[in-house]
Amino acid sequence: MKIGSELRAKGMELTVSEIFKHRTLYEMAKVIKEKDAPSSEVVPLNLTPFSLLGVDDVKAFIAENVQPMLFQEDLTVLDVLPTRPLQQVAVKGTTELPRYSARYELFHLSGPVDTARLFQSCQEVVARNEILRTVFVEAAGKCYGVVLEALTVAIDQYVIAGDLNSFVHKLCDLDIQTRMPLGSSFVKFFFVRGEGDRSCLIIRISHAQYDEICLARFLRQLAALYDGQPTPNSAPFSSFVYHAVQKGIPQSIPYWRGLLQGSALTVLRPNLPLTSKTPAALTHTVDIAARLKDITIATLPTAAWALCLARRLALRDVVFGEVVSGRNIDLPNADAVMGPTWQYVPVRVKFEEGWTGLDLLEYVQYQHIASAQHECMGLTEIVRDCTDWPTTVDWFDSVVHQDVFHVEELMFGAADCRLETVYPHLEPLREWKVQAFVKGDSLTLEIVTFEDWIGVAEELLDELESIMTALVKRPGELLF
């Protein structure tokens, strides 16, 4: 930190990527440069409400296209934002069956609960977070998020005798069959009081309104409000949208064009018939205690999958997808944005002759660092503006996803709370998903694919485990 402060004081700079590539002060001294003077061409973001609509008559647009679609036409609209690509997919997956983008967070409460305070806390969470006060509409073939000034969310209440757990699951199954039309609130609350001191609060929410990072904050915020505790600082989702549209995407196009020039998506398609799209999953756990400490854990599964594809398909240039948070951008408080900033972005690995495991790990890690500031661009935007791929490409054949921390327990006053997530409708499976779950020095690899391809998945998982072990314990070995 002291070195960084001195560099800034002298008007010098090193990028994060350069620091990772040049580990000693001697190496850093060879690449350090004077900090560029602020450009007179830099234009600050225009945060004026409705400025992203691109229409001359905002009042007419709202009156003709937005207000009639709202579940109450007298609601006050604060802003109308174009949805981000994954948001638009999630809106469709919420309004149409199967509703794979709607989920239910169950708070299993054991102990005394002040229902008035709990219900007030539920409404306060909605009031504090504009993304929860956002409803979605379509106009002129486009999808928009409509930020409302105020939104009172329904809370359905039940008092039952018998099996509380069975009842709440049936309640979720029934609710998912109800209409969730455009213009309505995707957020809804249910409270079920069982026998004794047992009860359950249920929150329905759409993936158009959360990613896993901010969802954990919503849950903790609710508990803190109930207990009268301070809540962490947060940033509105609109700040992310304005940044992405006005600054992030224009600045990211050259990077993705350069990375993907002359590329093609890598397809791993077994010569086996698909009789159904029933999903199946397999897991193996790898000891990663011996890993190189200057290589991030997130680098390991991505590098291992790249090598697995290259070997199996006899390729030296592979392209696949990776889930990123979308929060590593030059937006103040990006990490505190309350909304779905996550994205699926391309990873491209071009293997060179004589590479060792360490070369691969460093290559992937440097690409992670370089691409991090360009995470706000969605796949469909990358395909359209940065590649010569077919415009019909809207997904990857395989995706690597490192799981994030999930909240499992909370306290509501004197009541213990165990959390459970229910997905009544599963997301449609797209070929291959490689997931990594980290716990201490263990990394669990999971491959999700179609049941008909489970035999191939077993082979892939064995190979992945072997590759991962080699990258961790023998990084100096040649790859081919």
C-alpha cells in the first residue's frame, strides 16, 4: 500500500495486470510509466432519469408504452432503463412457463417472531432497493425495467396445523403456476405460521432482480432491519446500467474484438443420440493445498477445462464461456450494486508449443485480469459488435462457473433462521456446465450435462481431476 501511495504521489502508475506479470520491484521499474494527464475528452456519465430511452418526448413514451402496462396505472415512475442481456432472458424466464428464473427463499424460523416488525422489514427492503421496486415492460420490441417511486408488495399469510415444511413447498409449487405478467411485481412475500414456535417467511424473486452476490445482501439486510441494526452501504442498479451503456460497452469493444479476432466457439458434441434433455451431474473433489499461492483459485478450473477441451478435440485454440460477477469495473461502489451485474463472457486460450502447466495458469490469470474491467458487456453484445460469429449465437457450448458464498443461517431477534432455496422450475440445460465449489483446500468439480451423455461426463471428470492435480502439484510439466 505504501509503494502504491508513493507512485500515485509522483504521478506514476502500474496496472493490476502489470503488477501480476512483474513480481519484483526491479521488473516493475522497467514497465512503470508516468500517469497520463486527464483527457479533456472524458465525458462524465449522464445520470438524468429517462436519458437512456433515446426518445424525444419522454412523457409521451411513458404515457403510451409504460403506464398502461403497469399493474396500477397511477404509480409514479422514477426512471425507465433498458434491460441488460441476461436480465431480458430472466424476464422471459419469469413471465413464461416454465418459470426457471423465479426462485423462492425460505426463512425457516424457530422461536418467537414479531410479525408486524417482520412485515415492516420486508416492505423496507423493497423501499431501500430500487431493483426490488422495478417492474418490467416491453415496448417497440425492447424490454425495459421501470423503477417505481414506491411499491407495496403483497404478503400472503397462512396459519396451518401439520407438516409446515410440506406446506411451504407445495405453496411454492402452486405459486409458480400463477401468472406473473409484465408490469407486475416479481417480488412477493408469504408468511406461514405453523404449530408451536415454528414459522416460515418466503420471498419470491426473479433473476432479473438479483445475482448471487447481492441476493446474500438482501437477505442479511432483511435480518438487520428486523433487529434494528445498521445495514451496509449499497449502490443502485441504475448506476451500473448507466455506466455499462454510456462508458463500459464503448470502452470494452476494442478489447473483445482483439481477444476474439479469428476465433470460433469450441463445441464438444458426443456422437450419441439425445433422447431427452434430462439433466445429470457428477462431482469429484481435488486437494489443492499444494497450489501455487500467486495463482488464484478461480484460475484453476478455467485452465483445467481449457486443457481438457484442447486435448479431447486436438485443438490449440479453444473458446468457451465463464461466469463473471460484472463488478470488477471502474464504477465507484460497483461491488455494492444491488442488482444482477453478472455476465457470461468468453475465455480464449491459444496454446503455444512448449507450454507448461505454469504457462497455462499464468496465461489464464492474465486474461482474467485484463478482461475484468470489460465484464459489463453481455454475450449477445460481444457477438454482435466484436466477432464474426453467427448472430444467432446466444450461448456457449460449455461454461465454467465458480460458485459463490451462500447465506445458510441468520438470526431474527431471538428466533433462529435456517435458509433454503427452492427452484420449482429448473433452468433449461445447455450442453456442458463445469462448476467449482471451494471449501478450504478442497475444490469440488461438478459437470452438469444431459443424462444421455453421462458416460462422456464421467470420462471428462476423470480427465479434469487428473489435469487439476497436475496443475496443482506438477505445474512445471509440459502440457502436450
